[in-house]
Amino acid sequence: MIHVGLGQTEGIDTPSVTNRVINSCRQQMGHRSPTAGIVFAGSRFDHQVMLDLIHNAFDNIQLLGCTTAGDYSSAFGFSDDSITLMTLASDTIEIATGVGYHLSEDHETAVGTAVKSSQEELSQAPRICLTFPAGYDLNFEPILKTLAETLGKECPVFGGASGTQWSDDIYLFYGREILTDALPILLMAGPVEYAFTIANSWKPLGSKTMVTQSEGRTVSRLGHMDAVGFYRHYLGYHEEPAKEFILAVYETDSDDFYIRAPISYHDDGSVTFSGTIPEGAQVQLTEAARDDLIKDTIAHADQLKSEATDWDPAMVFAFSCAFRKEILGTQAQKELDILKQAFPKHLPIMGFYSFGEIAPLVQGGWSMTHGATLIGLSIGAKGSESQKGTPASSLQSTTEQPAGAAALDQETQNEFLRLKLQRSELYRQRLEAAKAFNSQMHLRIMTDMDEARQEIMKKEALLRKSEEKYRRIVQTTGEGFILMDENLILIDANDAYCRLLGYSRPEILGKSNVDLATPEFRRYLEANKEILLEKEYRKFEGELVRKKGSIVPVLIHGNTLRGDQGEIIGHMAFITDMTEHKKALALAGEVQKSLLPQEDPKLPGLDVAGRNVSCDEVGGDYFDFFWRREAVKTPFSVAVGDITGHGVDAALLMSSARAFLRLHSSQQESISSIVHAANTHLSEDVSETGRFMTLFYLTVDAELDSIEWIRAGHDPAILYDPHGETFEELKGPGIALGIDEAFAYQASRKEGLKDGQVIAIGTDGIWESCNQNQEMFGRERFKDILRSNTTRSAAEILNAVFVSLDEFTHGRKPEDDVTLVIIKIQKKNPD
């Protein structure tokens, strides 16, 4: 059972007001000594006198509370100038309080101290926490996060940030202490039951605006305006923050939002809000009507009552935002009246107007700060009957009455009445200002909407003209054009695309390019779909199948289409028929391929195989073999080169290099002379183009005992020895051909070739090939293939490399030419 005492009295004489609430609580508590107490007070009392009197009246009471922006209770009603005291005692519920100091300096230590000091007084895990921090100038969100995580979800945190009237100071109470930078908490343990609701009556108005610059609670820019300018745009010019005009904050595309109130304006045009507003969020101005507040309060009071299904509430707390009080004005008493009507008459109800409310968003969730809300919290004990309370007549305290006819008492009474009249006038002025702001906001929103409507009509007219113009262009162009939805299904196509594939427009719409692709191109599209769609613009080649079955090569230029919020709404592409272009390139490719070795050489003691695959029909890679075919024993040379770039111009340069190398190799010169001569000729050809050629030239001597090579800027060849399972890179000095015609190339040499050794000379198109995750094939993977296939023939090793490369790239078209020559030493099998 929980025993509750409740007293409230308004006035300005601290001792008189405090003694009255103490007497009320004593009458209701009977002979019981309270374990704990919660006190809310106006900001203009002598708070030290108040705390001392309460402690003198109740020995060992654990007391906490705060100043407020007005408080109310079922013992009296609403008042800006009252002291409200609730005392608690229980034979089943444990109650303990704690405090952490220097909150702004080290909130983690302060939270830890408060929780530890209170938990040490409990024998059970806490079930609920109440706190009334100073949250006006302090960013309380990280503090609450630490407190909630320290206590765990099994012990939710409820309360409200302490408040004040106008510009008075804010204070917290703990025991006999008056604090400003601390965290007092109250924990309850045992068979505690609770229920809560959150009423939010603010409704968004107008269009959403993006937060374009913010840091924490301070917002610098909203859309193209500074934050202060945003408020003045809608509310007219004003100096002080329009705190009643709260922002709804949307962090996602959903309709869910939380609200933040403007606290202060700054000279740089920024605004500090009641909580964090992240950059990139969308915001809307809101408004709250008095009737809406009252209707929402009635609904949430009924809901709060229904939440207590198998237990009886012993008390109800209400933590209401001070902005709600501003809207309610003279009807601030309504919130209390609605709660009193929903619950039994004897039930103690206590609440205050705060500068921020604290509660989980849902049952079982983490506690968080709220704004402009009313949080209702009922607490009771399960397993035993909660206090039935004292009859309503004894839950009453009154306005401080004169104790006689003394002139001083009459003056005090008159001063109190003057204070209430001044405050009523200030409330009236603020309500008038809010009404003027509201009218200005509605007028501005209507004006903005009308201007936006006119602008939209102009843009729609221009868009229609532009669409007609571009539709004529698209329909009459000789290039194919398609429009696809977000799932890549064709929703429009021009005449050129239909003619290209031989379909009518009704036949082709509803298909996708995957449906129209050749099997090989389909495999490429499916394997690389995500990679392609990650790019806003994409250019690639493929092959489509006409209606009659023939194949047409195409070049595709594609773009992603996005809506005004950045969402994908479809795709478009121009399709170019590459048939004639491919025929010309195919002819050039055939010519180029005819210049490469047509078959692998057959030499005693050597097993040789080479292959070239161009990324285009013609390429810039090159390989060739040189030996005296009429000789029984002859040195054998191989050249592997890579011209910068690829295509027809690279192929022409490759053919020139081939001619130079063949000419000088046939004259049985040293390899240094051969490479030097080729460099001299090539430098003359490329002096104005900026192109060059890397080359690896290698000779195996006639006795198969040694090799000699020159590395002219090319990747090193690899020598694999299966006997020791070792790899050696054949490095050496030298720059690419065509850069410096006077460069002197020096040959490198290695003696002692062994049977079974494998020499691999390739171009970087092998190890720099990438898969769909942009991972490179790499030299280590290449070496693994050599190692695992060392017993096979040169041709089989070559084939294993190309098969692995194709599997690794998932059939993607290579981005560079690929050339590889394999030489296997076979001394034991010279035939």
C-alpha cells in the first residue's frame, strides 16, 4: 500500500504558505512518517526557508523537486504562485533518492553518482525513476540517454525539466539543498505498477523545409533562409523567440515527427531550439488551438485511466509543457479538471508546467525528452490495495488568508493581488501577440501557397512545351530511345528503336532489355546489374536480338531518372546501332590478328603458347616469336608489348613496332641493339602523340641453359621453379619505348635453366582485371594458377589462366587488352 499526502497553497509569504501545505500532508498521512516527498514551487518564494520548514516537520524525509512555470494539484488547482507538496510512505514499496553534482561538466559521473547513491538504499531493483532536471539551457538528451542506459529499460525515467516564470532563475531541490547544476532522482522498487500517456496536440502547417545547416540544438539555415529569417518570413518581424510556434521535425520520409520549440534568437540569424535538430531533416511550422488541446487531454486522460487494469493508482502525475499553458491561457485549470473528472475524487493528482517532458515514447522503450506535450503518469502498487485516499474535502488547501486585521497582512494580501493582476496582463499580451503571429502565419502560408501554385502553373506550361519539343526530337532522331520504369521495364520507345529490332511499339512495351539481349549479353546484365545501376550515367556495349532472330550490336548510353526528392523514378537510354562500325572494326581486327603469330612454335626443348584477347575489335597489345626456322638449334626470342590505349590508333602503332622488331631480330643483333633500334624508330613516330609502348623482350639460348631479357617499362616476367616451388620476377632497368630515343637499354641475364621451369610474360590487363566488386585479379592469384598447373602443357596452362579470368570477372567485357605467353623448359623431352 502507498500512503499519500497532498497539499497546495498559493501566496507570497513563504513560512505561511509552507506551513499550510505541511499541515495538509500531516492530516492525510495520520500517524505515518513520510519516507519521501516531492515539492514544486513558484520561483519567487524563499526556497531555503521552505525546505528547512519541510525537513523540520518531517524527520528523515527524502525530498526533491524544482521550481516551475506554474503547478496544480487536486488539493487546490492551478496557480503560478503556489507551493505543492506530496508526501509518500509505504510498507511494500521502497523509495530512495540520490543526486549527482556538476552535471554540465561531467554528466556521466553525475549520473553514476545519482544512481549509485539511490540504489544503495534499495534492496530490490528499481522499477521507476522520477527526475526534475534543469533542462532549459542544458542539452539534456545525452544526459537522459546515459541515465536511461544506466538504469536499463526495466526502470523507465519520467519527469519534467524545471521551469520558471518569465526571466526568474530556475532551481532544483534535493534535501535541504538548492541546486542549479545537478541531477536529483527518485527511485521506487518493489511491486510498483505504472501507466502513462503522451498527448501531443500540435498540428503541422504549410510546406516542409529542409534543415540546410545545424549543429546540435542550434539551427543556422532552413532552406535558403537563416533560421531567424524563416520565423520572421512567416510571423512578421519580431525580436523575441515565438516559442509557441514549434517546429515539427521529420527525419525520414514517414509522417512521424517530433517537435522542437525555439528558445533563443542569435545575432548571426541562428536559433537555439529545445532539442537537437539534425542537418538534412525536414521541418514544418505547427500550431495548436485551445479546443484541440482540451479534446486531446480528455482522450488521453480516459486512456490513462483504462491502462490500470488489475491495480489501483495511488497517485497521478502530470508533466505539461509551458507552451501548452500559453495556449490555454485563462483555461490552464482545464488540464487538471479533466484529470479529476477521469479519476476517482479521492485520488491525489499533482503536476506542473515544465520546460521539457521526459518519458518513453512507448511502453518498454527508452526514455526520451519531449516538447509541447502532456505526459500523464499513474503509479500504484500491485498485490495490495493502493491507498483509497482521504476524502476530497480534506485534500483542499486555499489561498493564503490573513491571520488577523494587521496592516502588514493586508499589505501583503494587496501585493499578492497586484502580482496576479500584472501576470494576467502579461498573459493577455502574450495571447494577443500569439493571435497576431497566428494570423500572420496563416496569411503568409496562404500567400506562399498561391505563389507556389502560380509558379507551378508557369513551370507546367514551360514543361509541356519542352516535352513537346523533345518528344519531336526523340521521335524523329535516327538513334533509338527507350524509357524504362524503376524495374527496367520499357514504358516508351521511339520509332528508331522499334525499327532497329523490328517490333511495333505495342509489341516492345512491357519488355526489358534483358528479354531482348543475346544469352551472353543477358548473363553480363544480370551479373552486373547492381554495379551498372549504381552509376547515374553509364555507357556500355552489348548485343540485342531482333524479332526475326538476327543479332544487332549496340552502344547504350543510359541515365537514371530521379524525382524532386531524389528518389529513383525510372531510367532512360539512347541505343546506337553499331553494325557498320563493328564491320569496319572487325575488318581492322582481322588485319591486326593476321599480324600476330597464327600458331604456337614447335621447338626442341621448349613448349611455347601465346594468346591475345582485345577489349575492342582492335587493340594495342602485341606478342611475337623470333627464331631461325631452318636451324636445328637456335636461340628463341619472344616479345610482349603494350601500347598505351586501345583501338585503331593503338593497333596502327602496334603494327609499326612489329615491323621494327622483326626487321632487327632477323639480323641476329644483340637484344640491346634490337630494342634500341625499335625505340629510335618508335620515338620518331609518337613524338607528337604522347603515346608510348612497354616491351618485354626475352631470349632463350640454343642450349636451353640461360635466358637474357630487357624490360622496357613492362611488368616483370615471372619464372616459376616447381622443384623449389619458388617464383622469381625477371626485373631490370629500362623505360618504355617512345619516351627517350637516346636511352641505352641494358640486358639482364640468368644462367642455369632447369627442366620443368615455366616462364610467363603477360600484360597488365591480366592482373588488373576487376570483378563486379572492383576487386583486382592480382598477381598472386595468377601465380596460384601457374603453381597448380605446372605439370600441364604450355597451352593448357595458358587456357587455365583465361578460364579463371573469365570466371573471376563473371563474363564482364575486359576493360583492357589481355596478352600472355607461356614458355615451359623441357630439356628431358627435347622432341
